[in-house]
Amino acid sequence: MKKDKKIKQIFELFWIFFKIGAFTFGGGLAMLPLIRKELVERKKWISDEDMLDMLALAECTPGVIAVNSATYVGHTVGGFWGSLFATIGVILPSIIVITIVSFFYQAFLENKVISQIFHGVRIGAVVLILNALSKLYRVLKKDYMSYGLIVIALTLALLLDIPTITIIVFGMLIGAVFAVISAKKEVETYDGTN
């Protein structure tokens, strides 16, 4: 009975990520609200904290964020098979669409209606990303380090056009420095009270 439940859960992961892959336009970040709605709110398979961990790992590992996210969530929920089927689920719609589009690529480029449709889809994707960011912000640890890193990261990305990977590595280093300082202060406080 337990094995049947696990198999059902793995196929649910495939179907959820297939739908996410099929209806997410605008890149991997646009899929975050859909992942959250399906897996945090509806299925309750992961928490908002897991979402933040997923986003951090998906951003700092090589590859497409959609695939990295599906692999992470799939593994969290269903182990190896969960990660395999979630990953296949998220990439399969793209493979199907790209194959179809490749036959009509030149016609798509010249069609003004399709061009305007894609323009509207891009705007919708930006709104989805902002919505996901606002929900993830709510569970973010709010302290001086977090706010400082947000300001620094936005400045580096928007004003100085620093590559994303450099900003992520910088954030990791700052986080590590703060962890060491905090641990040292805890040891000093503990030693001082005895």
C-alpha cells in the first residue's frame, strides 16, 4: 500500500511539473508562484522555507532554474524517482513546443499578432515574478544583514550590471562571515556567563 502511494506521488510530481512547464512563460522565476501554489499551499509537500532553499540552490547551481527547481523539489518529495519524473515533467512541454515552433519559426517572426501576444505574456511573467518575490519576502529572515544584502545585490545587479553568479557568491561569502561572527559571539557570551 505504501509503495502504491509513493508511485502515485511520483506521478503527481510529474503531472504538476508538466503543467508548470506548460504554462510558465518568462523563464524559471515565473514558475515560482505556480510551484508555491501547488506544492506549498495545495499539496503541503514543502514549506515556504523549503521554497527559499530551493531558490537559493537553483540559482547557485549550473543549469536552468526550472530544471534545478524541479529536481530539488522532486528529490525532497520523492527521492531519486521524484527528482527524475519532476525534471522530465518540467522539460517535456518545452521540448514539445520547441519542436512544433521549429517548423513554423519564420512565420512566427513575421506575424505581428503573435509578436504582440508574446509581448503580453512577458508583462504577465513580470507580474508573476513580483508576486512570488513578495510571498518569499514574507518568510525571509528580517535583520540588518538581510536588508543590507538586498540593497547591495540590487545595486550590483541593476546599477553596475554585475553577473548574477558573482552576486550569489558574494552573498554566500557575507553569509559565511556573519555565521562565523555570530558563532564567535555566542561562544564568548557562553564563556562569559560561566
